[in-house]
Amino acid sequence: MNQTALNTAVAAASGLSQTQAARAVTALFDVVVRTVTAGEPVSVTNFGTFRPAQRPPGIRRNPRTGDGGVVHR
């Protein structure tokens, strides 16, 4: 399901217009992203938990040139 389909499903389930549903879905994801970026987890019962994670730098290789190196995140 992509965001357009999600907006349509939310509109149908809630009685909101397509525009209102799209705003609600966008607002929800914006809040989740900002909260997790700030270092706090977001937990939605019966759905899931979003937590900030630190990953070590990865090594990537350009398949065309073979060049590789450490990618810092």
C-alpha cells in the first residue's frame, strides 16, 4: 500500500475528505519522524514501535567503477 492508497483508505474509514485524510496521514508521519529523530521512541499499541537506532558506518561499492569507501551516516 502506498501513501495515496493509505489516504484513500483513511478517508473511507473515517468519513474525511481525501484532502483531510491526506493531511492527517502526513501529520501523523511528520510527528513520528520528528519524535524519533529527537531520540524518543513512538509506540502504537497493536501496531508497532518506532525507535531511534545508531548504525555503524557501512562500506559501499560503486558497481560500475569498483570504487568503495566508508559511508558515514
